[in-house]
Amino acid sequence: MLDQNYEQLFARKLAEYRTQKDISARKMSLDLGFSDSYINKIENGKTLPGMAAFFHICYYLKVDPKYFFEKDEVYPIFLETAIQDFARLNLEQQQRILGFIKDLTQKNTGTGV
């Protein structure tokens, strides 16, 4: 039997990802070819998707499946988009961005020079 905490985590994360994309549960359900209340039932803990449905949900939301099980990930869709955009930059641009990030994180932790 699946740990209840993971069922709740999955339901909560699905709702977070869906609302970050500003998509209603009904629209998502219908877009995926399910009954209009399917996603709502998942988010309310009344059902869990099968593996195929899970991967369709991930693809629809453009979220890597591993994020559904990361408890500490706060903004996975934002991070995934940032990573994809970063990968499109050339090496010099990537280095400038990394330098900027390093500078910001050092200032935020009080260790900046």
C-alpha cells in the first residue's frame, strides 16, 4: 500500500503545478481526454492516476516526473524553464549568468566581497 503522505504530496503538487500554469482542473481533465472531474478527484485524494496517465499529466504540464516526488522543490516549473532557457545560451552568456548568480547568492548570505 502506498504511504498516505505520498498520496497527499502528489495531490498537492499536482494542484500547485496546475495553478502555476493557470489551468483549471476541468480544462486539464478534458484536454487529457478524461472525464471533466478527473484531475479534481486526484487533487482531492479520491483517486490516483495510473502510470500512463501520470506521464501524460507530466507532459501536459511540462514538468519532469521526478518533481512530483521532490518535497523541497518550491518552483519546479520556473526552474525547469530557466534551465531550458539557460541551455540555449552560448558559453560566454552562461558564464556571465553564473557569475551574476554567484554574486547574488554571496550577497544574500553576507559573504560577498
